[in-house]
Amino acid sequence: MTMSDSTPTGALELPPAQRWRAFAVCVTVAALTILDLTKVNVALPAIEHSLDASSTSLQLIVSGYILTFGLALVPAGRLGDFRSRKVFFIIGLTLFTVMSVACALAPTSDVLLVARLLQGVAAGIQMPQVIGLIQQMFHGRERGKAFGLFGAMIGVSTAFGPTIGGLLIALGGEQSGWRWIFWMNLPLGILALVLAAKFLPTTRGLAGKLSLDPLGTILFAVTVISLMWPFLFTTGTPADVPARWWLLVVFVLAAAAFIAWERRYAASGKHPLVPLDLFRVASFRNGTLLSTLYFSAIPGMFLLTTLYLQEGLGILPVYAGMVSIGFALVSAYTSWRSGTMVDTYGRPLVVVGLVVVLAGIAALIMSALFATPAATPWLMAGALVIAGAGGGVVVSPNQTLTLHEIRVSQGGLAGSVGQLGQRIGTAVGTAIGLALYYATIFAAGGRDTGIATYHQAYLRGMLAVTLLLALSLAVGVADMGRRRRTP
């Protein structure tokens, strides 16, 4: 079989060299989309100065990407399962590259915002195809290894994003540096498109006619938007609009209507947007919940630590970003190693990883509260090394365990549901941490207060991070017990 052969959406039997070449393309593009979640954050002050952007526009440039990313995931995963994953991978990558150029050339903040929203859609189209193809190309212990490397690359791109963004702004200045952040996607995107066309396998979709489930799609969009919107627009500052929380009432109603409609749609013999039977699989349900809670905690940990270093200690953004490099490197190694061990140790491996991450978070809090300002960045870097050692043992093994009992033909959809949980978790967890952090600062009189206020703000935000991670650990322990009781 050659890479151009059309094969059914089932297990792909490809020679090892072809599998790993395709995997390299997939994981590189996934890292590129995740990188844009973090590297743009440090560019917001430069964008504000260059384009005279309002605070609302700046917030949407970041949160809008997350929102449209999450919205596109499930429909794109379903389309990839029913049609060609390679085709939708290339469509998403092409749109992502074009919108990156539009962001780089944006003459106004409004143009930048529109391009950024479409860039998020493109990322949401790509990611389910990546996970579906990994699920399809690899089996047994080799799948664990592949997801281990996937987790390593995602961890590196997440942690290195702020450093790359800060470095480009330092090199290009406020007027041009933020544009370089988007320009860097152009050569990488073009190269990835060429390699994707050459190395990705062509797949046929599931048998039967594709039904787009338009009402289900609309209800799904309303559900996701009404859940994420109030959290994405939570900053903890006095400018927050309390009325946004009423959207959670819309979320409850829309979610109930979506579940009822999907059940009715499936009972009629058609293919619903989200097969609710997926959540009857305990390993998938528990793994998705664990991942959602974990990603509620970790992005908030990074953001709060960076804010404390910059606002509390006055460290430049590029240096504050460098504190997380140890996390990236160590988590990359432990992701790779744990991917090869997950078949042997299973869920206990993830539980141990969560305990180690909690130890790293405790060390972060102690560093902020009790170390001198000069020593704090170094001690925090060491604490993040500890957290990274555990984080790598959580993400990739959990991905393997979550999809272990899911049919390969549903790999894209199941993976996209998991990714959606991660995006929602990021929005919710970051909002909670930010709200506690800034509410503490403004209650004490604003940003010009002393270091003791920043100590208190960081402590409160990190306690929320700790609680979310403890809930993730509780889910892991419960699933570990279930697996021991059920052969």
C-alpha cells in the first residue's frame, strides 16, 4: 500500500516509516495551532499601542481564538470521520496560514479580530484530524508512544509560546514585533502543506450518507458560546459586567435541548452531531473529565505566575516567560517516556503524575510567599521543573487511556470532544484564577499597592488552581478504582 491509496476509516496498516512521517506532520501542525494560544498573550500591550486597540478588542483577540477553536472542533471531527481526514486537515491548515497573513497585515484592530476568529476556526478544523489520524495509524503500545510524543510537542509549544512571543517583540519593537508573531506561521504553514499533501494517508469516511444535523449544530453552538462567553470575559477588574453570568441560564437550557434533540435524532436512525453513547464508555467519560479539570488548572498556573513576576516583581515579559522553559523541556521528556509505559501501568501512572504536579504547585506558592524577590524567579523555575515532570505523565497517558475503548472510526469525533473539554477548561479555570487575582488587587486599592497585596492575589488564584487539580486527581483515583474492580 502507498500513501496515496484510499483506505477505509478503520485501522491503517502502513509501513513504520510512512506512519512516523505522517505523524511528524500531524504533531507539528498541532503544535503550531497550540502555540498561537500562548504566544499572542504577551503581544497584547504592543498591539494596543500599535493599533490603538480597546481593552474589549484585546480581550477578544485572545478569547475569540479560544471560542471559535472550541466551536469548530466537534463538527470538524465528525466531518473528518465521515469524509477524508486528510482533506479537512489541508483545508484547516490552508485557512490557518492565510489568516495568519491577514493578522500580520491587519491595519486596524477590527481586521485583526476578524482574522483571529477565523484563525481559531482553522485550528478547530485541524486538531480533530490530527487525533483521528494518530488513533487510526497506531495500535497497541505504539499508539501510547505516539500520544506520548504528541503530548511532548504540545507541552513544549504551550510553555515556549510566551518566550517566543516576548523575544519577537523585543527584536521587532512594539510596531512590528507583534506582526512577526503571525508572519512566522507563513513559512511553517507552507512547508507543512507540502509535507501533508505528500505524506498524509488518504482515507474514506464511514459508510452511509452524511447527515449534517443542522439543528443539533445550532444548539451545540449556542451551548458552547453561552458556557464559555462569561468566563472568557472575566478579568476580575471593576469593568466586568455582572450581567454576563445570565448566559449560564441560556447554557443550561441549550444543553438540555441539545441532549434531547441528539437522542431523538439518533433514535430516528440518523447520525447525530455527538453520539451520546460515547459517554457511556467509562474510560472515555472519566478521561475526558480528568483532562478538562487538568486544563482548567495548568493554563491558569502559567498565567498567574507570569502576571505575578511581571506585575508584582517588575520582571520583563521575555524573562518572565523563560521561567516556564524548564516545565516545557522536562514535560516533553516525561511525556515521551510515559507514552511507552502507559500499557504497563495504566491509570496509576496518571495519578502519580497529578500528585507530582500538585507538589510543584505547592513549591510555586512557597516561592512567592517566602523567597526574596531576587530568588523568586529561580525558585519558581525549579518548581515548574517539578510540575513539568508530573505534567508530562498526565497528558499523553490520559489521552491513550481515554480513547482506548473508542472505535477507530470515531477517533476524530471523540478526540474533538476531548479537545473541546480542554478549551472549556482553559476558559473556566483561567477566568476563576484571574478573577481572584485581580479582585484582590483592586480591593486593596489597585496595581500600585505593595508586594504584600500581590502575594495575597497570587495565593488566592493559585488556591483555585490547586482545587481544580485536586478534583482532577479525585477523578483519576476513582477511575483507577473502577479499573481494578472491572477486568
